[in-house]
Amino acid sequence: MTESEPKEGQTEDSASHLIDGRIKELNDWRGQTLARIRALIQQADPEVIEEWKWRGVPVWSHAGIICTGETYKNVVKMTFAKGASLEDPSGLFNSSLEGNTRRAIDFHEGDDIDEEALKVLIRAAVALNTAARPARSQKKPKSA
């Protein structure tokens, strides 16, 4: 990390700069795919917050984590934090299917992105997060 780069855990603007840097650093189909995913997330939820967590993972949040954008040698992985609770009528989830919580979409070089279906999934994740938040704060202990 250079002196001009912000450190992990700083502001959303800093996280956005770090994500910009990751996309530029990749300089191949993975960077292009991550940039496209990022743009679709922002289109689906203009209020999304960008974060940089776990020593270098782009994270998008709205009332909780929506998804992450991890990059590996042969795949860009978009992991939805509560993916197992989301309807996936277009069958986008193709990875991490065995768990009870997360679900992921692995994008390989040359894969087409079903942009409309992905935006529907992102909006569903936001809706799940925002619905869960007030429900937790409204719970009160039962009196006997």
C-alpha cells in the first residue's frame, strides 16, 4: 500500500478509491467484470455504501452487507451475504450452494452477465436487509 492509499476501515470515499485501484490493478477481464458488477450494484441501489474489508475485499452494503466482489485467478466471485434467503428465479447462483446463509455467483472470462436478473437479485438483498433491520429493533421482551 502506498502512502497516498487510505487504510482499511476508512470512509466510503476511501473504500471507493481502493475499489477503483483494484479494478485498475487487475487490468484484464477480471477488472472489467468487477467494474461492470459494481456499476450494476450502483444502478440497482443508488444508496449503496462501498466498503473495503478483510484486507482487500470490496463490499457493498445497505442496512447490512449485500454482497462482496472477490477476484481470483480464474473467477470473479460475487458473494451475497444472505443469498440462501433470496429467491433466485433466473438461477444466477452457481457457487457456495451448500451453505445455509451465503450464495455466490462465479463469473468466468467470457461469461455474459444477465444484468436485469442481477439487479433484481441485488434489490431483493437490499429489501431483505431493510426488512430485517426494523424487525429487530421492534422486538420487545415479553412480560409475564
